[in-house]
Amino acid sequence: METKELMDAFGRMCVIRHMEKRIAVLYANDAIPGFVHTSIGQEACAVGALFHARTEDVITSTHRGHGHVLAKGLEPRRMLAELMGKETGSCRGRGGSMHVADPSIGIFGANGIVGAGLPIAVGAAYALRSRGAGDVVVSFFGDGAVATGAFHESMNLAALWRLPIVFFCENNGFSEFSRAEDQHPVPIPQRALGYGIDVVELAGNDVEAVTHGMGEVIARVRCGEGPILVEASTVRVHGHYEGDQQRYRDATVLAEEIAAADPLTLTRTRLLARGVPPGKLETIEQEALATVDEAEQFARESAEPSPLSAMDFVYAPRRPISEVQPAPPEAPPVSQSRILRQALGDALAADPAVFLAGIDVAGGNVFGTTRGLAEAHPGRVVDTPIAETAIMGLGVGAAMAGLRPVVELMYLDFLGVCLDQLMNQAAKLRLMTGGAVTVPMVVRTQFGSGRSSGSQHSQSLEAILAHIPGLTVVMPSTGTDAYGLLRAAIEDDNPVVFIEHRLLYEKKSPMPADSFRIRLGKAAIVRPGTDVTIVSWSRMATHALEAAETLQAEGISAEVIDLRTIVPLDRDTILESFARTNRMVVAQEAVTDFGVGAEVAALAVGAGFWSLDAPVLRVGASYSPAPYAPALEREWEAGPADIVAAVREVMAC
């Protein structure tokens, strides 16, 4: 580095060092709430790694990410205000120390989940490559993250697609309270080489070495060489978190390590040897200290978020939708799978930002719902490895970077494999960034009992997803509705889980016009009635209609509601129907206990109390995993006869 550049780097490191030391004091004095993890001793990694970064480049970071975001260009005052929970913070006080972000300058966020930023970085890299501007992603992680599945899935996908990403490992020798040598039987570079990814090892305490090494790495990645892993050896001075006494470390050894590897001392010594006057270096340090003083004053004087804004930024605003006639009367009925395929094809044709990704989607997927789309839209229907966490992270990162991904989770049962990327990332990023981020992604998946698929391929898990604020959950029952809801979901600016029922794929409906949309959160009264309301969704809506026919022969007029969308829940339609009928049965395919039906029943006996003339009954599967044998499965699941029996019971009250 030229001396001028090295002085610049020294100044940046001084700002980080003084900021982290100030944060430690403020935290000890209760001026900063929540957990705090400082990066004292690792300043050379952050500054050197990003010295050659552009504003358009993207970073993802870790819970120890203050240095990374400052090095990327976040104003110190906005970072400190964020840590102090102020409205002027970079995330308007919604993110805090572990979730600092500013997507406007490529900071896609620090992350409180170890390794979770890696799949998001892969998604961002996919989006950046599609722009063709040579931008790159630098994904910071610690040595502890290499034990996570997210690390391996991300490395594999990045290598497979040769994405423009630098995996930057800050190896400080400790995973929380455990020594790295007690956690990892294989050195980190060998793990990368196993995926065919080149490795560069750097002295993480030497900002000149990191800057030079990363300059070459970033240049290679910009030119299309694909991903590279950088391992920077560094020292963690403070504990895992502020307040950690580090009793698990030998104090003498720690002091020796710090003395030998302090990046500021090393850089200062080098600058003095180059003839830089000591007074000039003192001025740089004083300027850094003044920057931190000004940041603290700004943060202390800033207002806290208004309590009235506590519910802001959970969801992005919904686009207005005017529903139109779904299909001309003469349109012939076609299968729901064909309608879904048409909806996906129309979405791809309408918006170049839309792409499909998932296991075997280019070949049509297991059920053929994407067949032919890869040929019709080259490069925009892409197969992935069997790596559900990476697939979901691909969607999150690509959506944050401006694309509209539709990613496929082959079976809803596989939700448990990748729940973090939906629950802790997609659902929360808008809130945690104070509304600075939108995550316009759709997760298509399917479920369904009734074909002896067993306990791991039959589950109806919408209640889990509905319990996660920030997600939208859609479950259509007809092909026509599926078209309008899927097109609306892809155009929505929120993460949507679109759950199809595989036993409805061959059920026929009219093919809608390509302009047809259904507003998310709007239920449909699919059969009017006067005596009882049956609330249902997905295949249960078809069972409810069949039950209503049986009941009609008995003189009972059942009004059937198809929710279509679980979240947002159309409470108004439910209550308006209940006010007319005064009786309710809720029918769900999921196990009855703790499900969406319980929420609907609570609504009826709460807000709808004065309409209540009989107990609200729920119909659903028994509280057991789905059995395999057909005779057992028939006994376990609920069907039209169960709905009829429940209606008879409430009518007898």
C-alpha cells in the first residue's frame, strides 16, 4: 500500500477501535440494551477486506459486525444510534447490535444466527451476477460457522454456479467459549478445497496484507473466476459478548497474543518507520476519537421510536388489486397443475426480475408443475442441489437485491430443514431494518394426506408458518383461485409461502385471463347459507362443499367459507357470516389441536360472542403423526362425513 493509503486504513481502524471501546463502556453503563459483541483486535480484517469495495458491492455480516458495517461506509453516528435503540439509527432502532444494516450502501445486515448470512449472501451474489456490472458479495463469518449446514450448502451452491462471492472467515480461534481446535477436526481451507473453491490465507492482524490480498481476490471474483474463501487469522480481545469474563482462556497467553497481534500497533509502527511524524498519527487518532464523541452525542440526543410505531414495518404495503372476471364462460376447465404452470409462465413473461429455483424445477419438478418453463425462459428456471437452507437463503438474498424469486420447497414437511431462513430471516428483515428492506419472494410448496405418504410427507403445517409475523401464508383450493393468488403473491413485496395440495393438482377449473388477481387476505364465500358457517381452506374447502350438499338434503343450509389466505386472515368475512348463521364449524386437514381452526374459533367466541348460539366445533386430523397404512390413515384424517357430524351437533344445540 502507498503510505497515504495505509494512513487512511489506520484512520478507519482507529474509528472502529474507539467506537468499540466506547460501546463497551456504554453497554456497561446500561446505555445500550440487549447483547453486544465487539470486534476489538479484528479491525484489520474489516478495513482490509473492504478497502477496495464499491458502494454497489454487498456484504453480509455476523453478530460481531460493527467493524464490517463501519468499514463498508455506515455513518458511525447512525450505527451508535441503532445500538442505543434510537429512531435515528440505521434500522430506526429495530435491529440493534446484532442486526445492523443499511441496504442502500450494500450492507445486507449483521446476523444473530451463526452462519445464517451465508445463504443470503449466495442469493445476493446470484442477483448481482444477473446485473452484469461486476459487483461482488463479501460474506463475513467466524470459524464457528464452518460447522453449520448453512456454510456447506452455501459453499456448494456458490461453487456450482460460480457466483461472485468472497467467503471471508475471521478465524479468531474461538467459537463462543470453545477453542477452534476442539470444534473442527479438519482445517478450514481443506473444507473449501473440497468444493473446488480456491483458498487465500491472510494475516488478519496486518491491514496492509489483508488489503493487498483482498484486492487481488476481489479483482479475480469481479472477473468471473467464481467464489474464493479467505481465511484471516486474528485475535478476539474481548469475550464472546461484553461481560464475558473469558475464564476459559489463559490470561497470560491472551495478553501475549494481543501484544503480538494488535493491528493498530503494527500499523502505527510501520507508518513511523516510513517517516510519518508521530504528531500526524496522533492527529488521526484524535480525529477518530472526535468522530466517536460526536456519534455518542448524536445518539444520546436522538429520540426513541414512538410507541405508536411498534407495529410498523412488519409487512410491506400491499399493492391494490381489482379482481376481475376470472375466465370467460366458454373457457374449458383444465387441471390445477396446468393452471399453476400457466401462472408461473405468465409471471416470468411479465417481469424479468422473476426467476424460479429449486430441486429439479427445470425438469418440471416431482409433480410436473414447472414442466416446459425452463425451455421457454432460458436461464430463469434453475435447478439447485438438495439444499433447502441454501434454496431459501437464495430467495432471501436475491429478493433483497431486487429480484423476485419463486423458490420451491419440494414438500411442506421439509420446512424443518430450512425454517431459520424463513422464520429468522425472510419474516423479520423488514422489521429489523426499519422498513429499509423488502423481501418479495414466494416459496411454493405442497402437502396432503390421503395417499399413504407417511408421517414425513403428509403434514399440514400452516399453523407453524401462520404463527410467524412477517410471513404471508396462502392455501388455494381451486385452480382458478390458485392462478389469481399466485400472480398476486409474486407481485407482492412480502415473503409469501404458497401451499398447494397435491391431491388437487388434477382437479379442473376454468383457466383465468392473465390479468386475473385475487387480493391476498380475502376469503371467498363459495356457498351461501343461513343456518351454519363452515370455515375451511385448501382441500377441506372441497370437503366442506360436499358436506354442505349432504346437509342440504337434511334441511340444513350451510354457508361455506374458503379462507384462501391464512395470513392475512379475513376476519371480517368470517364474522359477517357468523352474524348471519350464529353457528360455526371449522374444518382443517391439519391435526385439530393448536391449529388455525383454534384461532378462528377464538375469533368466533371473542369478537363474535354476541352471535354465538352454539359451541364452535373444530374438525381435523387426530393428534398424531400421519400413519402409513391406508386403513389407519382413513381413520386418522378428517373428511366430509366428519364435517356433517359436527354440523349436526351444533345444530342440535
